Amino acid sequence: MRRLSTFAAAGITASALLLTACGTNADTSSDEGSASASSGGSGDLKVALAYDVGGRGDKSFNDAAYAGLQEAKKAAEFESTEGEASTDEDEATRENRLRGFADDGYNVVVGVGFAYSESVNAVAPDYPDVNFAIIDGFDPDEEENANVAYLTFAEEQGSFLVGAAAALQTESDQIGFVGGVNNALIQKFEAGYVAGAKEVNPDIDVAVTYLEETDVSGFNAPDDGQAAATAMYDDGADIVYHASGASGAGVFDAATQADKFAIGVDSDQWQSASAEQKPHIMTSMLKRVDVATKDFIASVESGSPQTGYTTFDLKADGVGYSTSGDLLTADTISQLDGFKQQIVDGDIKVPTAP
Amino acid sequence: MIRRGFFSLLPAVVAVVLAMVVTGLVIALTGGSAGQFYSTILSVPIPRVSVTIVNQTAMIAISAFAAAIAFRMNLFNIGVEGQYIAGSCAGAFFAGSGLVAGPAVIPATLVVAVVAGAAWASIGGFLLVGRGVSEVISAIMLNYVALTMAGYLVNRYGVASGYTFTTNPLELNQQPVGFQVVDGPYQVWALAIIAVLVAIGYWVLINHTRFGFDLRASGASSTAAAASGVDAKKMTLIAMALSGGVAGLVWMPAFFGSVHKFGIPENFQSGLGFTGLAVALLGRNRSIGILVGSLLFAFLSAQSNDLQSVGVAPEIISITQGVVVLAVVVAYEIVRRLQIRREQESVARELASARPTAEEASR
């Protein structure tokens, strides 16, 4: 009997561990069926989006890429498909996904998220006729790839503006930042946010927390996000900015419960928030992944595909902030416009590392 | 004999079929196409995917053997995950440090990985023996500690690669050539052979050594084992260390075969520890069972990659894998009870028929 119970308990635990991986995506699987693999169109453009972990339905980064795809479809008719990374997959699986698209005749392949950098670098030379792009991507080696576009953003500039907004509207002179994963990309958000806040008030207190050191689960852990933000609100902060993907939902819940404010990221998160959350989402730092995706598809369509590095900054309206919900005061907005102009003119240099 | 083989195989087959049916039902209920799910999953894998399946099978199998060693001792080593992260991180740092030049780095790194994995597992072993801390609780916590610590070490002492950090990559003469089984830039990793060696080693150790006998005896009944002179504490420590040592090897095939550096998330594959636990249960801690179970899990994961293109979230395959494990555990328990009942009945029948004979003899 003892042997049975241990064995059975072990089985149930192991199954539960396996099943947790699918919890967040089960609810999105149904509507993906209707939208993906939609065909039609006459041109020879075929577009594939490869999402990172979380996929469509994160109300943030991946959804923005999907919005860009939909925008592009308004301008031109073409066939499209989507693929999504699963938790704990290896490089070979990512490469197989990209090769699968290329083998199926997709000539525009967009990797959504920097995690595709290595796999695109490995696959691209074998498919010279396919145009690859990586959102937030980079070239990991010295050899240049003639058919890869690296679409990067000046996140620090957008974060500077929401940092300034937080400093202008805080009542406690205490604000916070929750990062999903402690890597150089998310540190750009932190650096800009802190710099913007200090520009307004050099003495402001900015608490900084990262949910994970390196593991991408930090972008998909709403409970951790909520715990981190709740701690900051308890310590006296009244505005918390998150750059943590789907974990941000927890930050919004924390703001709602504490009756304080949060700042969204990537998309205009006020739009997708629940009715209870909306009064607490002060603004969102916009990272126009949709624009980058749409522009890249359009560049292939026009016959001169983008390649190499392209940075979407304030000047190009690649980053910015949202005003949905009217929680930013007119005074704040006018001051932010001033900062924006100074950044565009080069009078303010925003740091990219904390 | 045939009947016995039938009984040991049937539950596994039933479990797999049941799991596929359940997954199909879930997909159908959530508005997807179960038919497309089946045709995608059950299609014959193209060559490059086959190579991925073989490579993944090797890593999952090593992880499952690590778990099985502890299971045999009635220990639930849920810490395989943390132990192989510790082994991978330590091994990759060592290999990248340049302390050992040339191909000699391969055996040296394997030793470092084994030692690191064993050391990490021993923390839980000592806590259990010395302080009575459940190995499950300590291992779950140590998994998080290992993941965070590996991340911290790489961020702090690694080299920048894009937005993240990695250990120093292997030199070209330190990268063993794999097995070219299909055309194209896809190879079965050289060190996938570790899985075969571990499988043989496990079978010999458990079934043909005194240590293996002591291990099984302690697992079956710790009191009986103690009465016959087996030191339970020593056995616990050794089993945990051995389990962790094997766990340390899990990622080594990928490291030497294709990745060549350690860095989370791009240059590491996490989660194999949990997969290994499930596969050890599925394979009922037997060498052949574990190898077949590993192949099944690797096959399902690799085939799920194409699911999104037919409108099904690839994570759905976790349901299949979870149900397989649950169903196998339940099915074998049912078979075990049936067999016990049948044995009891046959014993009772023999006793009943034996009695008159005895009376006749006394007459």
C-alpha cells in the first residue's frame, strides 16, 4: 500500500507539472483556430509569424506583432500562418519551426522576440530567397546575413517619458519598476524609466525588481508580478511601471487592489484591461512592434526588403506613450511633449543601461 | 509467458490510446479540429525532425534514469531539474574556462557535470538523513535556487551575447562530430550515446549488483532491509548522489553536440528534469520501458511543433503526456490487483484440492 501511494502521488505530481505548462494557453487555443492559416489573395507573398513563449493572447508584445500583420493585410492580400514557441523547447525545435515555414513556401518569416536570434542566424543562410526579420533581434556572430532584418526599438526613450510622467504625478515621491527578466533588453526599460523620473525630480525614490534572473518564465508569471508590485505599494510607492510581458496582468491587479497606479508596456494596455483595472492604468509605454512588423512586410511587398539593423525610436514614432483613460493631466502631457522634443533633438541623451 | 508479456504491455498501449482520445476530445470541445491534430501528430516525421526526436530522446532518457535510481529506493527525486541545471552550468563554465585544452575537455567536463549534479542532490540527501526534511520539499526549493544561481553566475561571469550572457563557447577541436544519419546540417549528437551507456549501466547496477539489491530491498521495505543489515541512511545518501550524478549528464549531449555554450534561455533547454520524472513513471523504472517512454515523449513534443499551423496550440501535447503518465500508473495498479486476486484464487483452489488428499493419506 505504501508503495502504491508513493507511486500514485508521484504520478499525479508529475502530471500536474506537465499540465501547468499548458494552463495559460488553453483559453486562447480556440480562437487561434479561426484566424490562423487564413488564406486568400493572389500575390506571391506568404507571411509566417513565429511567436515566443506566451504567443498570441498576451495582450502585449506578441499581440502587437499580430496587429501589425492584420494592418499589413489591409494594404495587401496575402496568405499567413503563425507558430508559437512552447515552454522549455530547444534550439533545434525553434530552427525546425523556421525551416518548416521556409519549406512550406513562406517567403516572409518574422521571429517575434530576441530568442529567435540564434535560430534565424542558423537557418537564414540555407534559405537565401526567404526574407527573415527578428523583432528585438541581433546578429550573434560576425558573419552578416543579407536576408535578415533586425528590428530594434529605443525602449529607453519611451520609458524615459513614462518615467517622467510617473515623477510628475506621484504624490509620495516613491515609484517602482518590475522587470520580467534581468537581461540587457529589459534593463533598457529600467534605465530610461529611472532617468526620466530623475530628470523631473532628482531625489525621487525608484524601487527596482526583476522577477527572474535569466529564465523566461518571468514574462509569464502574473502571480510573481502581483507579489512584486504589492510589495512596492506597501512600501509607499504609488506608481509602478512593468516591463514583464504577461506578468504585467498581476501588476495591474496589485494596483487595483492597492488603489494605486500602474504603467503598461508595449501595447496600449488600458485598451485590453478589465473594467476594474482601467482606472489604475495611468499610461503605457508604446513599443510599436505592430509598426515594425507592418513596415517589414510592406518592404518585402514593394520589392526592396529591409535588411540589417533598423531602430525604431521617438523620432520615427517607434516608441511613445498612450493617453487612454485620461489619467495623465494636461500639464503632464505638455511637459512630456517638451521632453520628447529634447530627446528627438538630441538635447537629452537617454542611457540604455542602468 | 506470452500471457505475462501481454499483461505488462497492454496497460501502456491502452494508456497511450486513451491519452490521444482525451486530447482529441479536449481539442474538439474547445472548437478545434481533432482530425487535424491526429493527422499532424501521427504523420511520419520528416528527416530533420527525426534527428531532433532522437537527440531529445537521449536527453529525456538520461533524466528518466536519474529519477528511476531514486524511485527504486522509494525516494522521489523531483530535484533532477535543479541537479541537471547545476551540472550543465558547472560543466559549461569548466569547459569554457580553458583549463583543459583540446578534446580531453569532453571527459573532464562530464566528470565536473556529474560531480556538480551529485553535490546538488546531496544537499537534499543530507537534509533528509540528518534533519528529516522531505526530499521533495527541499528539492523543489533547490530547483529554483539552481535556476536563479545559474542565471546569476552567467550574468556575472559570462560573456555578452546579444541581450543575454553565456559561458565561453567551446573551441572547434572540442566539438565532437555527430552521427550523420540523414542529409543536411542535422546530426545525431555524439554524446547521445551516453543515454545508451546509462541504460546499460542502470540495468546492470539494479539487477546484477549487491548495491542494486540493497537499493531495491530498501525501496520495497526499509525495515526488512535494515533487519538484514542494510544501512538505510547510507543507502539514501548514495542513491541521491547517484541520481544527481546521472542528472548532471542530462544536457551534455546538447552542449557538446550543438549548443557549445550555456546561457538561459537561448542556449539551454530547461524542463527536462520534470519530463524525466514522468518518463521514469511511464517506463516503470525499467531500462527498456524508459527508453521507449523517452522516445514517445520526444516524438510527441517534436510533432507538436507543427500544430499551430492547423490552429491548435502546441501546448495541448502536455495534456497527452500528462494523461499517458496518469493512465499508466492507474492501469498497472489495476493489473497488479487483478494478478494478486488471480494468484490468491489459484492458491485457494490448490489448497482446497490438496486437503482431501491429505485426509486420504492419513486414513
